[in-house]
Amino acid sequence: MRTLVTLDDDAATGRDAPTAAEQPNRIILASNRGPLEYHVDESGHLEAEGGDGGVATALTALVPLADFVWIASAMTEGDRMMAREGRHRVQVGDYSSCQHRFVPLARRTYHRYYSVFSNPILWFLQHELWDSLRGRGAAAIRRSWEEGYLPANRAFAQAVVEDCRNGATPPYVMIQDYHLYMCPGFVREVAPEVILQHFLHIPWPGPDAWEMLPRDIVQAICASLLCADVVGFQTDVSACSFLLTCRGFLPDVSVHAAQGAIARGGRLTRVRTYPVSVDVERLRDQTLSLDFARYRKHLRKLAGKHTIVRVDRLDPSKNILGGLDALELLLHRHPELAGDLKMLAFLVPSRSSIREFGGYAKEVWQRIDEINARFEVGGWRPIEAFAENNYTQALAGMSLYDVLLVNSLADGMNLVSKEGPVVNERDGVVVLSTAVGSHHELKEGVVSVASTDIEGTADALWVALTMPEDEKRRRARRLRGVITRNDLRTWLHSQSDDLALVAEEKTGIRSSRDTPARAATG
């Protein structure tokens, strides 16, 4: 943790701000998790620490690039205390700041919104993890929808609308992810003029998956999203699945697949693909820090002659157990690796209050203990695991990999697969699941695997470990090039370009930005 830092509105950020030609309009960003969480220490003082989770990590890197107001849930007691302060400016990272505002919800409401509907229902449905959804009755689903999800989304919408009216210039409203599907519709009810986007970080499955929810709930979700001017997805597959879902559940829509658009009630919603990425410059800066060097020095002592690295949240979609099974099979097939091979597993606790996540984490730790016990010899054990949210340590670990294993069952994008090649020092090889959103971009430089194929993953690890050096260099160079060309700035500006086009159409005033809008998905 670090001591709470708040800044006056006029405080300098420490780096030159983007020029007017580079910076999009003022942005109101709404997401369940914000850039900081506040905790009360033993002496009663507030301390702040960076918000964890993939969405918060990606969005925090955007802060230097635009004038942000970030609206998020009050998740802790410290957050609730800060919510009483209203909108306040906070430092995010070493150089940047944004205005931050919490949405406080009654604890019962928040529990039903987050821990009952958003995660155990929507998250599992959209990752197509069906077993976790079985046995959830329609009455329980509806109660969490009506008494949790809807009130939470209304509260977020109210906060968004209030901040829309605070600024001198019209903002772009960028609503994030599956927690806030109903927010666009609620915002549009009272602010029809708002320029509004909703971006989804996790996969959107086909219409058959949505049949597991009551039909009127799915209809309400689709109708609300179509109140946005732009709905963004990580991949073309998710975008096309959304078009099909709207067509299947809403009888009064007109889907224009070739243009990537849906018309309903006189409104046209653009459906676009924006693959989220990493801030390459920021990552490279972090590899020069003293903390990074200290962690790398320590981890080098734990690494092996051959080092496999994985960095994951402890959730079922990451398929950590499948990766451990593949490692066990690899060691069984190639006993000559004993003493030389090491897996460094950086595992971040995630949603531990939710039964399915806590149970999965327990299975993972048991499996690690079993594999270490089975293969341990002469003080060597194959797996060193870290259970903490320590981003700099994980980056230092990724700098040392010979193989980076990313074998998720389903992933909207997966930033680890993009962070690794940027910071890696060994021209390491990425073994990447075809079910990961980044696979389409990175497939020419990785070793591809089917996430459920344990034997195939073990074979892929062996191929990667024994790959000739010139082939490793060629693949690593290709990955770095793709990631650098399509970095986080590209992700932000492609979205702001499309929103600028919407603003131009609504107001008739041409944007100062010259970049054409990103092409529609088909």
C-alpha cells in the first residue's frame, strides 16, 4: 500500500500533456473498479493502492492520454469514506492524475449486483463455463437483477449524467464491461444528447448461450446497449455474436452486418472492434526502475536453465489447472528436464469472496503442491508460485521467460500475452491458446494451442523450449513489432475517432482530428 495522494485540479502531472491535436475530448469513464482502492489503516488513516484486475490495469494506462473523470464503485470502507468527498483528483502511477468519483451502494445492493449477478451469472455465461451456471434458479436470477444489477446501474447512470453537466465542453462517455450493461439506456433516458460508447472487455458469446437467462433480461441488456452510439468489442467474433444476439432477441432491429451497425427505434448503433493493448513506452520505462531490477535479481536465482512463466488471475477461465497438467505431462515425458526446468507462476487472487473463484484457487494450490511433491529431487522442485497482486514483480518474471504460457479457456484479450514480449530479455516463445482474444493479432509469432488439449499443450511447451535460436528471435521480433504498432494509444484514439465522427454527425461541427474512423466489423 501507499499513502493516499490527492491533487488539486491545477496540479501538474509531471509529463507534458498531449497536444490538442493528439488529445480526445474530455472523457467520462465508468467502470466497476477504479484506478485506486482506499483502505483504513490501524491508526484510522486512509491509504490508497492501485485497483487490481485486467480492466483497471488497462484503463489506468490511459490516464496520461486524456482528461479523465473516472467513476467507479465504492468497494471498500475506505472507498465509502472517499465517496463523501465527491469528485476529487488523484495521482495514478508516477506521473499522471485524473478526477475520481465513487458510486456508493447499499451493501446488500452491491452484493447482489456484483457477487450474485455480474460475476457468478454474466461472467460465467460469457466465458461459456456452463457447469458453474447450473442450478441457479430463475427466481434467484431475477431477484439479483431487480434488487442489485438494475439499482447499481441506475446509480452509475446518475453519476455519469451529473458529470456530463459539470464540464464546459461535451464529454465522451465511455462505459466499461459487463457490470454496466444497463447504464447506457439509463443515461440516454435523461441525457439524449450524450455521445456514448460501451466497451466490453470479456467475450460476447453467440445467441444460444444467452438462452440460459430469462428472455426479457437478455432483451433489456441488448436494448440498453443499443442506446449507445458505439458498442465496442475485443474481437470480430464477439462483435458478430452481438449482432446475432440482437437479431435473435429483439424483433424490431435491423442488422446491417456488412457495415457493422444496428438500427432500432430511429437510432443507429455502430458495432466496432477495438483490440485493447498495452502502453509500450510505459512498460519499457518500468523495466528501468529500481524495483524492477531488484525483483529481477531475486527471480533469476529462482529461475531454471529453462524457465516457463505464467501470469494469471486466479479464476477458472485462465485454465491454470490445465497448464499444470500439461507441465506434469511434459516432465513425465522428458525426465531429462529435472533440475533444469522451472515454472514461475504469478497468481493474483481474484474475486475470492465468490464461491466458485475461492474453490478454484484452492484446487490450484493443491495441484501445485502435488506436482512439486511428485517431481522434487535434490532440493529442486519444478514450480515456484507467488500469490499476490504485484505487477512489477510479474513484469520482472516475464523478462526472464524462455516460454510464456497463456492457455486460457476464454479471454476477451489477455494483456499478459502482449506485456510479455515487450519486456522479455531472452527472445522467449509465447505458447498461446486460440481461445484468447489476442491470438488473432499475434498468431504469426506464437506457438498456438487448443486450450483443452493437455497433450497438445505439453507438446507445444517442448517445441518452444527446443526451438532454434534464430526462429525464436524471428518470432519475438514479429510480436514486438505488432504490439508496438497497435499499442494502447491506438486503442484509445481509434475509439475517440469513431466518437468524434458521431459528434460531427450530431452537431454538424467537424472534429479537429483528421484520422478516419475505424472500419466497421462485418
